[in-house]
Amino acid sequence: MTAPPAPARKLPALDDATRGLVELAVSIASDREVALREAMARAAAARIDPVWVEELILQSHLFSGFPRALNAAREWRRASGRHAPNGDPDADPAPARVRAWYARGQSTCATVYGDTYERLRANIRELHPALDAWMIVDGYGKVLGRPQLDLRRRELCIVAVCAVGEQDRQLHAHLRGAINAGASPADIDEVLDIVAPRVSDDAVRRFRLLWDRVRAA
């Protein structure tokens, strides 16, 4: 009697650099100092564009908080040996830059939210008009609209951070946003596989069900 064939090995959907970014995003969002330092050392040794790593660190203040972003930047400088750039166009708060951030933010946010964009803006304004302005200018304009890292990779990292933080409402939005930004269902499956060992079984069950609903829509 012949043995049954071995199950087909699931091939990774993400390239090594993107997987490394997602794993680093999870570490920035959830690890303490020693584990974060080790994650930064792995990122520095891996074939990840260092500019992408710096963009991930910059966007982490939106989803993981400013203290974690500062700690990540400090550990990255130590692990990579790279110095901070001498300047950055988005560090200039001149009125013309603010107008540019607003326009870029509208475009980026509309890409992520698709046909729910106008409803999102209305809902956020009902929470507070300042939150709406900050979301567009600072979140999607000043940070997520930066061209140094593509929106697909940004959104996959955001999915990972929302999942590990058990932020189900934001996870729902960014699962759709990742698809709108060009991610494949297989990309998202792999991101959730990366997060799963970091959270409870109940959290895994919830985000799998949420992803099933988004994928079926």
C-alpha cells in the first residue's frame, strides 16, 4: 500500500524584503527594547532597502505611537550605522507644503478607501473636524503619501500592526485598503500568518473571520 502524497508546500506570497518589513512592523508595534534591538539587527543584515525601513519607522508613529517610533529610530541608527539625512522636504512646514500634503493626502486616502472615502471623511468629521484634517494632512499626506515606499507595502505593514494590536475596526479598513493598494489575497494571508503567533487564539479567530468577510465582499 503506497503512502498518501505529502501535502503541497505553500509557497510564500511576499518577497523577502516585504516579509522583513512586515515582521519589523510587528516588532515595532509590540516588542520591548531587547527584542526590538534584535529585530533591527536582523533588518540591517537582511536585503531590505534601508530607505524602506526608515519609511516604516516614520509611519509607525501613526499606528504604534510616537514613543515606539522614537525607540525604533534609535535602535535602527544603532543597528544600521546609518546617519539621519541632512534634511527632508516633508520637514518643511511652509504653507505651500501644507497645501501639497493636503492634496497628496486626499489622493492617498481615496486610493485606500475607494468607494467608502467620502463616507469615511464624513464619519471622521462627526468625531471631530480636527481629526479629519490631521488624518488627511498628517496621516495620508505627510506620511503615507511619501513616495519613498510604495502604498502596497505600507498597507501590508499597517494590516500587521492593526492585527497585532487587536484593533479590529481599523484592521477591517486596512484589509480593504491593502487590496485597493494592489496587495493580493495571498499577500494578506501571509501577513496574518506572521501575526498569528503573536496574539491569542481568540484574536486569530476574529481577524481570520474579518478577513473572510472582506475577501468575500
